Amino acid sequence: MLTPRHTISPRMTVTRAKAGTPRGSFETKTRRPTRSRPLTASRVKKLKVPARKRRPVSARRMDGSLTARSRNTGMFPGGSAKLSSSMSKPLKTRRDRQDFSGGQRGPPKTHARRARTPKPTQFQRFYVRGDIPVTISHGAKRKLAWKVDINKLDYHHYLPLFMEGLREIEEPYKFIAFQGCKELLLRGGNKVLPVVPQLIIPMKEALNTRNPKILCKVCQIMTLLCSSSDLVGEALVPYYRQLLPVFNLFIAERKNLGDQIDYGQRKKENLGDLIAETLEMLEKYGGEDAFINIKYMIPTFESSTC
């Protein structure tokens, strides 16, 4: 005979006394279903239900174990290997990243080799006004066309002016200034030596821009200046302290190409090689005291004449 569900039979009582039951006791009365009250705005504020924190979606947890999703897909077999994650933190601090400053900030960067903006030059103003007797002859190759014979020019006026134009970075001023310096030095002869003291300040200002392109042009002009006429190299020795400090910053600026070939050598844009070549010419034409003065300003310089 079947008994109602809410009643306890004698057999259930004996079983409960001897072995016990998972529920612990049997209810003799039925429970009434509880009615849930509707949620209102005021009730939600009273409950203060905490927001659920979402875990980052990743193939593995932070401890290295696979998530249920990645375990079911079979993308990562096993659970021994750990994947790196942007959320994970290293267990130990790396020795090269330890902070030994003690909370104090170090000195700021000096930016010693950063290029400076060149100042406006008188060369551009003179050329626009038409005071420089030269124009550009366009053909298969650009060249300068002088309106006056170079031998009749006043070197005390024009050579320092063209030297100041080496700071120009815009066309056509930079081409006219560089090409004009070369032609004036190649055809100047004995007129160059008396003008040397007037050339120091324009060259120093061009070097202080620390622009690699401007430095390359100045190095080529200084090489020509040393060999332009006799005693010019020796006349430059007292001015090494004004000209050579910038060379000390860029003397190691060389291209590390390995076993490759630098096809741009004809352009002479390798600053380190140009500085080394310029220092060799200064030592060669500077006389006996040239090496000592160069070594004083650039300690890494080695003599090439021994």
C-alpha cells in the first residue's frame, strides 16, 4: 500500500534510527511556496548587491591551468606549460630593473648631440638683394656662373660671407654657399691666409648647430682650407679650441655595415670618416704643434703621420 508523500512510514522510522538519513528528519507538514516581493528602486538601494567582477578572457588562468573553454576546444593540450600574459606579474624583481635611486631622480639628459636650429644668416639676405655676383647655371650638372672674375673679388668680404652660408639648409642657398666656398678656396691662392681669423666665427657657428648635414659640409671645407695655400694649416692651430670640441662628440659616428658595401661614399655623408679625414689634414698641415693640440681636445685621436 502506498503512503502519501508527506507522511512517515514505520519502515522509514526504523531506517532513520539505525542508519540515519541524508536529510536528518522528515517533515510532517508541507511547505508553502514563498512569494518573492517585486524589486523596486528603493529596495534595490537597500540590498546593495555587489557588482560581479569579470575575469579576463584568456586561454589559461594566471596559475597556468586551462580554462574550461580552452580545455574543451583542445587548442592547448595538457596543462604543464604556462603562457605569458600581460596581466601576470613576475615572481621576483629582475636585477637590471631594481631601483637603487632611493627615491631620488637622476640628472636630466643633456642632449649634447641633438641638432640645433640654425640662426638666419646674412648670406641669404645678401643673395636675395642681389649683392652676391653669382647665379646658378642649370644644365646636365648644376654649377655656379660668376658675374665677376673670382680673382678680382674682395676675399675679406665674400669668403666669410660664403662661410656663414654653410649654415643654410634650404635650396638654393646651401648649394651656392657650399659650391662658392670650394671655388673661392681652390682659386684663392695667397689671398686666403690673411682672411683666416675672419673665418673662425662662421665655422664655429656652423659646427655648433650639430646638424650632421651641416657638419659634413664644414669638414669638407676645412679640408680644402688646410691645403688651399701655405701656412694656412699652421694659422688654424691657435683656433683648435673653438673648432674641435664638436668633433669630439661625433668622431665615433660611423656606419656599421658589416660586410656590406656603402655605395654612397661618393656623397661623403659618413660623418665619422669625414671627421677623421679632417683631423689627419689638420695634423699634416698644422706643423709640429698640431698633434699635441688635437690630442688635448680629442683624447681618442691617434697620429697618422708616424
